[in-house]
Amino acid sequence: MFNYKTFNNIAEDGLDILRNKKFKEVSEKPDGILLRSYNISNKDFEDNLLCIARAGAGTNNIPIEDATKKGIVVFNTPGANANAVKELVICGMLLSSRGIIEGIEFAKKLDFEDAESLNKAMEAQKKAFAGNELAGKTLGIIGLGSIGSMLAQAAHTLGMRLVGYDPYISIEGAWRLPADVEKAETMEPKQRILLGCDWWDMILTFQSKGRGGFLQTLRRLRPWKLFCSSQTMFLCMFHLLRTQKILSTSQT
């Protein structure tokens, strides 16, 4: 029988699978560790530890080299929350582009006792919150794995033009993409196809290769560009916010 330890809240459905397999949860000397965003260190590596499982795609919170030296296997669960992230990215783009939040705040300040006066006030101001439709806009997706490919499908359904970049895309990921996704060959600033995007979604981890080139590209964005981050590259968005190049952002 094996023992395991959790460092974050793990879904009960997942833990039930372990319990049904006679795995036992312990507070010390575990054979396996389950975690999400907890920053684990080699101090947590007890002698009998065999593996570390990350409930999510990124493993930047796990010292993989230290684990490898001790023969500890590290694995993740890419795609487990892909649909949830995709929906939040779409939600972020809609909230940012259609003036929804501004409309809600305006409605909260209205104080009328009769419906007719309320309707007149709303009708007079509704154009101010129309915003811009996503249809016809261009979305650049950096990283076309589980999340990126699902986002491409959803954005395509909404009528958006798509540009994708992923030098390590899998055959399975490529099959999931809409046929008319335009391919970007590089993230370097000279890549005009990326500079023409209205929206960005960057699905990378801090360990992803090539993020330096992408930062150079970001610095060349026009001031009215919109950026939506769905992963741990939130620092890139913060950098652009500091230079006042981003009007609207969404971290999911």
C-alpha cells in the first residue's frame, strides 16, 4: 500500500480514486505528493518519496532538477482544466470589449421609481457601452496545446480571425485546430502577422522557450492592443501595463 500527501485542495473525485485503490493520506513520509500552486522545495523531499503530481499543466513550482537527482518522478495533468480556462479567456475578452462592466456600474447608480423613467435613462446611454464586437477581430494564440486549440475553436465560432504560433505543436493539437488558422513562423518582432493581431492569448509557462522573443514583439504593439493572459506569463502583461501599452487585460 502506498501513501500520499496533499499540499493544496485536490478535488474529492480524484482523491476518491486513490482511496478506492487503498492509498492512504498521510502528513509525513509520503510515497507521492499531490499539489497545485504550492511552491515545493527539496526540503519536502523525504527519503521514500517516489513521485510528485501537479494538478495542472505548469511545473514551474517544482524543482524538477532536484527531483530528478533523487530519482523522483514529476508529472502533470495537461488539459484537465482546459475548457474552464478557455471559457474564462472568452469571458475576459467579452467583458473587456463590450462595455459590460461599465454598463453594470452605470445601472447601479440609476435611481428611478418608475419603469418608464428607468427605460428612458438606459436608452439614452446604452450606446456608450456598446463596445466592439469580437467578430472580425484577430486573435493571436501563442501555444496551441489543449487550451490553445479549444480557444481557437471557440474564437472561430465567434467569427474571429486566428493566428497561431507553436513550434512544438503535437499532431493531435494540429488536428483540433480550425482549418483557416494562420501560422506564425516565429515570435520575433519582424513577424508582421503577429503584430497585426487585435487580441493576444499567451498560453506559456515560465519555463517555455522563446518567451524573450515574444517580449520583444510585445514592446512593438500599438497602444490600442488588447492582451489576454491565461497562464503564468502574467509578468509579461504586467510589463506591458507598466509601459501603458495595454488597455484591457484578463488573467485566468
